[in-house]
Amino acid sequence: MEPTLESTVEIRSYLGPGDERTLADDVLDGLTRPFKELQPKHFYDARGSELFDAICELPEYYQTRTERLILESHAADIVASSGAVELVELGSGSASKTRVLLDAMRSAGTLERYVPFDVSATTVHEAAQTLVAEYPGMSVHGVVGDFERHLKHLPEPIGPRLVAFLGGTLGNFPPGSRRRFLRGLRKVLSADGYLLLGTDLVKDPAIIEAAYNDSAGVTAQFNLNVLHVLNRELHANFDVDAFEHVAFFDRKREWIEMRLRATHAQHVRLGALDLEIDFVAREELRTEISAKFTPERLKGDLRAAGLELVELYTDPQELFAVSLSRRA
């Protein structure tokens, strides 16, 4: 009889006592600029996460299902090319798409460790407990932190490492920040490691805009929910009903913008910041950019970060891409 392999779970948090100030700092910075804006990471409170899960099921929102289809079609090739024994996933969430990669690693006989990295401690704990039950012998080293600030706390590689950053989240970074973030990812790859990126592609603007202006209005609720976050967490008094959802494709920059537009002039106080701001009628607050990529733009960003593209996997309609790259 073969010995039973033991799974282990280790979870470490790097969100210290000062990290709750991140929202306050970001809001103070963003709302006092001439053109007001917020960072999209603040969408994801419990309600925001529920709404985003609902968005992923909408017929107009092609990104999630298309990325999953690409992974299902090419996971075996990705694992064979990378030889990965561990999978690091940034913004792991519920790890639903991750199973496609873990299954391929198990089938190849290389699966040793999964490293979920998420800002939500609950999410990391739940994913860890679920996955060690599904994958006997696999160890889990969970990291609770902000992947923009805490990448240095990833555990040392135990062998060839595959770092996955899926969902098109890379597009939320402006170009300069995007390349700086990619350079940070290069540092945490093992010498023989690979980076797996999900990126939305440039296409018919009507398809892109429909994904952010769904007929059921779920994306509008998701966008407006960030004002509820500010009201609750920063003791603000935004009149949420006095804002409307706006999303459009900027054809020059080739990115989608989501904004909240004030339907009339209003005065807002954020008690936790001792801050008062004014909105004039029809003034807009930018809440997200989501850049769309061409293969050339992706190669350029990777090259600037010291990475080289190994393979680009797309769907038949070329709506979305999953790329595999390594240190140049």
C-alpha cells in the first residue's frame, strides 16, 4: 500500500495595524485632485464582491467565461511548458478558474503547492481548506495582503513557479504603474518560473462598452456601491441616488473608463477625513480604467519589465488572451 500524502496549510497575514488607512489615504488623495478619481480595488467589499460575481454571469460580460475557456483548452500545454510544481495566484478570490490549472498540474504529476494571495483573509482561509481536501498531498501557503505592496512576502519558490494574474486586472493599472508592477512580478518568479497573465483584447468598441453597460444594470449597481463603501467606512454622506453610472471606451487610449456622474450640484462631507468636497452638476468621478491590449502592446509592457512572451493563447473570436512569459 502506498503511503498517504499529507497536505499542509499555512496562512500568513501582512496587513498590519496601519493598513486600514489605505482606503482613507487613497480617497483623500483621489477626491482632492482637480479631476476626482478612486482606485478600483475599493469596489470589493462584501456587497461589491457579490455584484461582481453576478456581473461575471451576464451575457454581455464575455471576459470571465472566455478566459476560462482558454484555460480549459490550454492548461495542459501551460503546465508542460512551465514545468511548474507550485501555483501562485494573485487576487485568488474563490479560486474557481484556478482548479483548471491545479487539475492540469495534478494530471502531469507536478502539483506540490498552491499559494493564494488575496486581501481578504476569509477568502484565503476558505480557499485553502476547500482545496487541500480536493487535492490530497498538495500544500497551501496562503498570503493575506495587498499584491501591490506585499509581493516580497511570498514564500521562497520550492521549484519551478507559475505566477497567475488572471481576470484582466492588469488593465486597471495606468501604463507606467503597469510596467512597474510587472517588474515586481519578475522579481518573485523563480529563475525557471513563468508568469501567466489574463488580458482583455482590443476589439469592436460596441462589444467592450456593452460589457460595462449591461441591460440589467448590475454594473451600474457595482459602480455606485463604492459610494456606500465611503459612506460606511469614512462616515461620508454621499447621496448615492444623486449619481449615475457612466462607462465608455476611450478610442485614443484604448481603455474603458467607468465614472460616476453627479446629477446635480452637491456638498459632501467625509467625517473620518475631516474633509468637505463639492460636486458641480454633471461633474464626474472616475472609478476605474480597464486597458485593452494588442499583442504588440503586451509584448512591449513585458519587454519593459524584463520579461519575454513565450506563448499567447486566445479564443477563436480573439476577445481575450492568456499569455505565458518568463524572464528575458
